[in-house]
Amino acid sequence: MILAALLWLALARQTETIAAIQVHGNTATSDEEVRRLAGVAVGMPFAAETVGDVVARLQASQKFQHVDALKRFASIVDPSQILLIIVVDEGAVRIVRTGDPNNPYRVERTHRRLNLMMMPVISHEDGYGLTYGVRLARPDVAGANSRLTFPLTWGGEKRVGVELEKAIPRGPIDRLTSSVSISRKTNPFFEADDDRTNVSVRGEREIVHGLRAGAMTEWQRDTFLGASDTFAGAGGDVTVDTRIDPWLPRNAVYARAGWEHLAFDSRGGVNVTELDGRGYLGLIGQTVLAVRGLRRDADRPLPPALQPLLGGLTNLRGFRAGTAAGDTLVATSAELIVPLTSPVEIGKMGVSAFVDAGAAYAKGERFADQTLKRGYGGSIWFSAAFLRLNIAVAHGRGATTRVHVGGTLSF
């Protein structure tokens, strides 16, 4: 056995020669054309760089979407005889009638198209109404795990934009997003259109499971109430999220701390902070007690368009969205969630009872001097793979009873 191995190694040291060439995956391009483009032929010496040169030449021809070349031994008794295997991917092809009786059909490569995916957008946001439109997307435009999307919506939010998202498994950040957009929404407190042009870049990284950190920078021009503001922003945030199902969590917490510095052309800089904490405690059966505390604050007065709004499904049910606006917003809630369906079902349905409280006030005022607005009520909700719907009926103390509707239809 040892003698045979030494003999085989001695033969291998001889000059390697291409004994045969196999071509796979080609439909529109003949084997002869592939070999010609690769620059190889039977009888040629096989060198260490041959495989790399074949792949480079075929890719340079721009006839193939993917190329691979493999070295195999053509004989078990003579290792100097090499079988070269070339695997190509021509992409989409089509069969064309030629009109020639001798060769009635011809295979042609299909010209590359935009290859855009289209997804409808339908959502209803309390206080803003129904938003509808389409989201166009194209995958892998910036390498693997990337996606370029074009949101086009009308109704509650009129928006056109371009968004690029890329996952980076082994980079210093694991997710990068950037966007350019033009949008218009009607501010429910001031009852005026808010026109924005925004350019932003954001990077995120998961530190450990359930703990993420992110940083962002943006440029924005805002036209509101007859005035225009231009500003640049930069900030960061840290999020702890142990929820397995964000729609119906149990024995979990969510906490986010964020900070952003806004540098305005006309009014100097403003620091904005946000603290959002939520806890979910499982009780008897599937019942869950959920509590939340939210505080958003600025160290200087904000322009009207950037003031946080109080009211509606977002933070204070029983009062219309945009009941109040201010430089500081504080809101709390407690909710008893009762699922009515089995947790193993795809679609989930349930009811809840809640109490909300909150206030929005100007810079310089104290929280201790505020009179909290309070709302009480119940809701019915439904969640499936593509649909989220929440209908709440709540009474605001000193106000009226309101119906709040929020939902998203996603594909």
C-alpha cells in the first residue's frame, strides 16, 4: 500500500494536463462557446491558476450570472490527467420560433428586467386615517441580505421614498438602513399639513440576545404653519426586548432609552430624550397584565411640528389623537389582556380592559403642576399572519366616549 501511494505521488508530480472538459448549466450558449470564452482546450497544461483564470474569463464575458470551475482527476491510475468541470448559470432563458424548418427553435437569454416585487400597503392610524399604496422592492442590490424598497403611499400619510436595508452578519454593525423620503401628514392638534423632506442613516448591533444598540444621523427640512425649519440630527439608543411575540407578550419586558441632538439653522441646538418602559406579567391562564410608562422631553422649546402629541391609541385612549402637544409628554397605562383563542392557533383574538393617563406641557412647566388626563375602557383585538386590528372604546374623564381604530394589513 505504501509503495502504491508513493508511486501515485510520483505520477502526480508530472505535468498535469486537461484530459477532458465538461460544461454544465448552459442552455443558450453552446459547450464550444463556453470553452472558447474560458480559453481552455483538451491537451492544454493544467496549472494552479487555471481554475481562477477560467472563472475570471467567463465572468468578464458578462454572459452568465454565476460561474464555477472544479478540478477533478480523470484517472485513478494517472493523476496527471485532469477533468475540468465548468458550471455556469445563464439566468432566465426563453424558447423562440425561428421559422426555419431545419431549426424551428432557438434558445435565447431573457433580457434582465427590474425584477421588482410589489406589496400593497394598507394601514389605519388613529388620528390620521387610512393610508394606502404600494411598496416596491428589489432584493440583493447591495450584495446578499440587502433590499432596496420604494414606498409610495396616499391618504393619511402621503409619502414617496427610497430605502436601503442590509444585514451584515459579521460586521461591527449587524443591520444598516438608510432612506430618502418626501412626505405629508396632517397634524391632528394644529390641523395643518406637515411637509417633510428627510435623509437618514441608521446602524444597529445586537450586543447580546435581547439587547440592541443603535446610532443614527439625519437631515430634515420641515414646512409647517407657514414656516420652514432645516436641521441635522444625530443620536443613539439602547433597547432591551425579551418579548417573543411583540403583539401578545407574556412574562417579558421592553425598555428603550434614546437621545438625539437636533441642530437647527435658526434656533440653535436641542437635546431630545425618550424613556419607554413596558412590562408583561402572566396571570391565571392566558391572562396578561401589561403596564407602561413613557416620557419624552426636550431641554429647549421644540418647533410645533416636532412636539409630541397626546391622545388616541398611541398613549391616551378616551381622548382624540392630538388632544394636546408640548415639549414634554408623560403617559402611563395599565391593561388586562385576555386572549380568547388557543396560543397554537395562527389567528389570535382577545379582549382587554385598560386605564390610561397622560399630560403634555411646555418647557419651563413642572410635571407636579399638571392635571393628568385619564381614560378608561376596553378593546377587542385580532392578530393573524398578515393582519393586525385593534378597536378600543374608551371614556375620557371630563371628555366624551370615543372609538379608536388601528390596524395594518401586510403581505
